[in-house]
Amino acid sequence: MDANKTLVTEFVLTGLTERPGLQVPLFLVFLLTYLTTMVGNLGLAALIWKDPRLHSPMYLLLGSLAFADARSSSSMTPRTLRTFLSKNHVISLVGCITQFYTLASSASTECFLLVVMAYDRYVAICNPLLYPAVMSNIFCIQLLVVSYIIGFLHPMMHVGLLFRLTFCKSNVIHYFYCEILQLLKISCTDPRVNMLLIFIFSVFIQSFTFLTIIVSYMRVLFAILKKKSAKGRSKAFSTCSAHLLSVSLFYGTLFLMYVRPGSGPAEDQDKMYSLFYTVIIPLTNPFIYSLRNKEVIGALRRIISK
């Protein structure tokens, strides 16, 4: 490397916008969103833990998803809030990679949690008599552990490859968090290996999990249509429609971010996609899953009445 080049050990995050008049309003919006996200997700997880009637595989999975969403939001939003009010937008190289790892780990975990949730609904609706034997709490916990292990291990490969890169062109990241594709843009080392592996693993993980979910819910849909009881059809469809809405939001943004062609949309549009899976989805998930769920509403009422 050229001796005149200085290696970068810290970065500057420009944030969502550099317009001064928007900093305070955005701070207030993000603060309210973050507090609502944490109350919604941690409250749902606590409610499931507290109420013995919710100690079933479906709610264990829902509580785990809520925890993953809270973790995802907490890895990014507090620092973003600080950048709105502070002139110091600096983040260290280690801090930047740690932020990426936490977000990527949460996203990978969520992919596999959604698969397990789809399988749970498939067994419950298509084979209700076998459900207690197939989806026992112990088996459910084993599936949860596998999901979290994959979530923790997958981003480590990308982190290891990030440490082979050197940064000397610029230390300015035109983004509101340490997104891996933005880091590759300012690398002095050829990042093609990194980009290739990101694409391959994104296509494999997202396509495999998404297709598994779609096949599960198609079979569930056919089983629902065959039900003779209108009440049974309504309950099953209500549960599955909530799951499918969450899946559509989550995978739609991930595909647009990491699987679309390289000649994709402008940087501001990338920020909008990122906002969806780092802020909007963790905010909406607890409400999508719980507002139309009578068991969760009933548990909440019992807690309040006490």
C-alpha cells in the first residue's frame, strides 16, 4: 500500500439527513418509535413468560421473535438518536462492525424463526391430532436454539471478511448505521469476494426460508378451505394472515436490499428499505401478532385486572 495513505480506524455516519431543520423532529419520531417498539416487544415477551396459559410452542416462538426484534432495534436506534442531536457522528471500526454483526445476527435469526413459526402453524392446522406429539415444548426449544445458533454464526463469516479490508479512501458513511454494503463502497481493498458471498448467502438463506414458509402456508390455506366450521376457518385464517403480513414486510425489504441487481435504486431509496427492516418491522410485529389474538388480549386483561 502507498505510504501516503492513512488507514481509517473510525467512521463518520452522516445519518438519515444532513438538513438541520429535520434533526429535532426526526429525533422525536425515532424516540417515540423506539420506546413503542421496546414496550411492544419486551412487553409481549414478558406477558408470554408471565402467563402459564401462553406456555405453548406458538407463543414461545412469538416471544422469541419479539426478543429478536427488540435486539435488532436496540443495536441501531440509540446511536441514531444520538446523531440527531450531537455533532459527533464518529463510530470506531470495531463499534461499526459490532453494530453490523448484531443487526445481521438478528435478521438471520428472524428468517429461521419465521420458518419454525410457519411449520408450527402447518402442523397445528393440517395435523391437529398429531400437534401435541410433534410440536412439544422441548422440540420447540430445540428449534429455537438452532435458529439462534445459525443467526449467531452466519454473520461471523462476513465479519471475518470485513477485517481483511482496509479503509483509506474516506471515513464518511452516507448512512444512518453501519450497513455492510456501505462499508464495502469505501474500502481500498477489492471487496468483490465480500460482495459475492453476501449475494450467495442472501440468495440461499432468504430463498430457502421464504420458499419453505410459502409452501407451508399454501398447505395451511388448502387445509383452512377444507374446514367445515366457519369459526375454525376464521380463527385459522386470522392467525395465518398476521404471520403472512409480517413475512411479506420482512422478506420484501431484505430482497430489495441484498438480492436485487447491483444497478439498484438511489441511496435515499436504500435508506427507506433499511428503515423498514430496522425500525418499522420491529415496531409493527408485536401489534400484527397480538392485536387480533384473543389469547394474548385475554392474558393482558388478566394482568391488568390483578
